[in-house]
Amino acid sequence: MSSKVLCIIPARGGSKRLPRKNLALLAGKPLLVYTIEEALKSQVFDLVCVSSEDEEILEVARKSGCHLALKRPLELAGDSVQVKQVCKYLLEYFSVQGKGYTEFALLLATSALRKSEDIKAAYDIFKREDANYVMSIVPFSHPPQQAVWVTDGYVKPYFGLKYMKQAQLLEPLYIEDGSVTFARTEAFLREGDFYGSKVVPYYIPAERSVDIDSRLDLEWAEFLLTRARNKGRAVQSK
């Protein structure tokens, strides 16, 4: 059976640290639009679907060319709702509609610097490797093994003194950045989580990995985007 690939872009209206963050302007364009445009440009997906309870977000999605802007139930729009619950709901929704998808991707709108080539590269890994999931990850900027905490008013190494040494001597650790995750539908519905069996990494370049959750994140993303565009212009002018 040939693969049918769904793209899920969850974009609820509520957020606390950066209000209305999915519509926050990055270089004059809403974050959500960057993700829709790169998903379409990748040409990986049979359907690009934005899921939101918010009418303004859904309207922006429609105007940006996404294939489907689908309103989700309010019970899936609260602060405690996880994206895996939204994905499960959508997969089951499409199955009932007779539009089952064998594979799907989760793209977070707040990871607005990811490019279509990242989506295509992650999907190539997904098809090539013995994988149920492919997850974009990026190295921690500082070794988390060297975390400290304050107990009884004193600063102490959280994981112990054995990790308080040169960073290059420590095991590299990574964080899931939310830019792109691919999953086999059958495995995801069976396991109920993206941290299931056979999770293969996609090492996304750090300069395209910013999870925008605060005003400072947004400003940092704007800096990186402007720098990348200036570099592109400089190369073209040579």
C-alpha cells in the first residue's frame, strides 16, 4: 500500500508567556504562516492541516494556503492538553471520514525557522531507516549534567560533583526542538506517544532551531532570520 502522509500543525489560541504566540509577528509575518509555507514547499504531504479552536488562527491558515483549517473541540484547547492528544484526535477523525493516513508529521508553529529542506531530510531518514518515528533534536547549549540547584540556601551540583568537569568530557545530550516529527500512524496509535519504539534522530542545524515561547525567543529568532537573509543576499551578489 502506498504511503499517505498527513501534516498536522497544532495552533491553539491561548498562551501565557507570549500571548497569541502562534500569530506573533516575525519579520512582519505570523509564526504560523512560516510553518504552513515550508510544509507546502516540501511537497512531502498529501494534506497540510492546521488544527485550532481559534477562528482568527483558522482564517490566517486558510489565507496562507493550507489544505485544511479544522476547528478542534474546546476540550482539546486547554493549557494541559498535549499535542499527542490532538494528533490522536485528528488521526481518528480522518479515519472515520474514510481518509486514513499511514504516516504523519507534527510541525509546531512556534518552530518557525525550520525549512522545507529540514522536512524533506527528516522524511528521507524516516523512509530509509528502520524507524517508527523521526524526531528533530538539537544539542543543549550547555551540558544539563552541570545543572545546579539551591537547597537550604546553598548552591549545589544537582547531579553530583562527578559531572563538574570540562564540557567536552561529558556525554553529548540533546533536546527535542519541535521543528519536525514524523510517525507511522499504526505505531503512534498503538503506543500513544512520540517517545515510542524505534525513534530515529534528525539533527537539525542549531541556527534553524528556536522554539518561540517568549518575547526574548521571538527577538532571537528575528536576529537569526535577518542574519540568514543577509547571508543569502551576500552570496547572490557575488
